[in-house]
Amino acid sequence: MNNFVVQKDVDEFSPVLADLDGQPSLHSTSRGVSDSSSATLTPANSLPSYQPYSWGLLNQILDIVDQKTNGRAGWIQRFVSYLFFGGLAALVNLAVFYVMFYHAFARTNSMMLRDTLSYIVAAELSILANFIPNDHFTFNKLPGASRPWIQRCLRFHLTAGVGTGLTFLIQFVLSTLVHTEPVFAEAIATLIVLIYNFSFHHIFTYRHVKHA
């Protein structure tokens, strides 16, 4: 009974004693421990999925996109960047194809040979025009970007090579069977294969590096 009375007195006067000594009371201490533990369990803000720009307005827009798409702003950023550089490479492709088909190989008797040679030259130059800026800006943060430059270039060529074959097949069918003007058939085929190339650069060209 005496112990109960003493304990009750201690509980009643512990806040007063704590204020006098400058120390937290027993109850406040327990609450502090609880608060600190809950603060510890609160997860920190996750990093953005995109590569920040030096322009604050663009970063604010990407922040909104990140929130609305559940962290897919980085993917959208790469897609827009790839479309931009891919569009420039497509212009290179069309320009070179036009020069080759209508001027450089204009005197070639075989239409098939003329079309094939024009396509090969245009394809190689457009692949290089596509790889160099995309490797430096678009895919530079993906795991496969740590590979040596020559390996990235070869993988990019392999992915683009398959895309080139598809583009040639589509272009050849449109120009030969459907009788579409070759330069327009080339433009249609290039646009279709853009999506294929972007997907396979993630799946193959810049996929994670396997360590032994």
C-alpha cells in the first residue's frame, strides 16, 4: 500500500521536477521516443526518375509528370529526346537517300540495285547520326552506358541494323508493290521502325551489364 502511494506521488510531481531540473518528464520522454521512432520509420522523399535540367521550369514540369505517371518521367524524357535526335537522323537518312537515288546512282540501270545502294549509304550515315547524340544525352544514365564506347556503338548498330532491315522491307514493299514514290515510302518505313528501335535500345543496347 505504501509503495502504491509513493508511486502515485512520483507520477504527480514528475512534471514539476522535470521543469525544475530542465529535463523532460517521464511521460514526455516516452512520447519523444515514440515520435522519434515514428520519424525514423517515415521514408525519405524518393529521387526523381528523370535527369534534371539547368532550367527550373522544365524540372517543375517533369516533377508533375513524375507524380502523374508514378515515376515514369525519366522514360518519357528519354522518349522525347530519342524522337528529337531520331528525327534529325531521319532527315539525314532522307537527304542522303535522295542524293544517292536521284543523283549519285541515277544512271544505274537496275532499279533494285539503285534502290539498294541508295538505302545502304543512307542507313549507315543515319545510324551514326542517331547513335552519337543519343549515346551522349538520351541513354547515358542507363546501366549499359558503362560499357566501352565501341561495344555501345556495335550494339546500337546491331539493333539499328535489324530496324534497317525492317525499314528496307517496308520501303521496298511500298515502293515496288504499292508503287509509292520511293522517298515517301522511305519516310513511312522510318517512322514505323522508330518505336521498335527505341524499345530494343532499352532491352538490348543499354541493358544492365552482367558482372562475373
